[in-house]
Amino acid sequence: MTDTGDRQVAPIPVELEPERDGRPDESEWPEPLSLREPPPAPPFSWPPQPPSEPEHEFHHPLDRVTGRLPRRVRIAVDWIVTIVGAIAIVLAIKAWVVNPYRIPSSSMEPTLHCARPAPGCEARFSDRVLANRFIYHFRDPQRGDVIVFETPPAAKAKCGAGGTFVKRIIGLPGERVQMRLRRGAAYVYIDGKRLDEPYIQKDRRDIGPAETYRVPLGHYFVMGDNRAQSCDSRVWGSVPRNNVIGKVFMTYWPPQRISFR
């Protein structure tokens, strides 16, 4: 102690810093980044875990049948079903909607062409047409319609051919159809009134004989546009309504002949 008169004062201890050699104290060194803990993530920042998928997920009904089969078997079944379905659709369209036909003879020249060298044919290729099979479910056939129909049995006996024909409707059920000769050519009269036929060329008309026909109810009187070379209702009679397949509405081949009716 130091004497300061009548009081004694205790010496104040002084903490001495250790001598440094110019380097900072290790306790003051920054902590390496690799040792730092990542900062806490803000709420809802991490993407949610995707929901676990079921073991078998069925995308369409067929998967319920083939879902557990080997992959190659599933692929084969898919192809088979696709091909069978496509064939079924085509057959359904041909049976109830639209069906293609080829013009084999000159009976509808020049409206519809057939291929040379058949007699009376004007074209290199036969016209191919489409017939609307469902239109007559909504309306009756009309005069002037070019139709496809199944020929009556008498057609094969008298024309030497049967099956499917393409002709134009001239007479409707219950009408009286007459063929009258005028200046060496035959013209059609319906119930005594001459029928306007702009689709008939003068050199395509036949030369008779003059005849009168009564169209039965439920039947149609049909003729070809090439009257001189058409075996039609003048020879084998009228077509029953049930034999009518459909109305020709389009020529789709050859390309230069594409047209609608």
C-alpha cells in the first residue's frame, strides 16, 4: 500500500494485454462459411412434396383390362384395338353415311364419264362418285336426283347386267311418263307437260318409240342422261323405293373432275 497521509489506498490492478506479433487474435477470426448453419427458410418457401401416385393409374377404360399386363402385351393390344376400331368406323360410314362408286358404262354421259375404250365413253378414266346414304331418311327422292340403286331382277334379264346402277330420277310415284317424238328425237312428258332437261344433249336423245308409262306408288322412273345407250326404266320398269341406296352428291376422281351436285 502507499502511504497518503492518514489513509491507505490499495493499488488498482491493471490487466495487461498480451503482446501480439502483428496477427489478430484467433477468437476474432470469422467463422468459415462451410461451418455456418443455413439461415432459416421463410414460411412456405420450399416446394410441397408431390402427391404419391397410386400404383396403377388408369387413363382410359382399356387400361383397366391391360394395366397389369407386360408393356409389350399392352402395346400389341392397343394396336389391335386401334386397327379394329378404324375398320369398324370405315364400314359403318360405308353402310350408313357415304359410299364410293365407279361409273362403268356410258349411260350417264356426259354428266358422268366412263373410261375408254368402252362404247360411248369419253374419258380416259372413269368417274368415281360419292353417294349420300342417309339423306333419304329425312326427305323423299326428288325429280332430277342422280341416284344409286339396286336394280330389280328384270334389269339383269333384259339388260344383261345387274347389281348397282346410277341413273337420274325422271318420274315420281303415281305420275304418267310419256316419250313423245319431236323432229326425230324423243322427249319426256310428265302428266302431259314437257319436262325441261338441260342435262341432255341433242345427240344423246334416242329416237323412240313413243311410249307411255304409269309409275306405281312407292316407285321411281329412272333414265340415263345418254338416252340412246341407257338400259333403264323404259326397258325393265320402275325402281322400288326400298331399292334406292342414296343420292350422288360428289365426283371425287379424277382430280380435274372434282365437283359437287
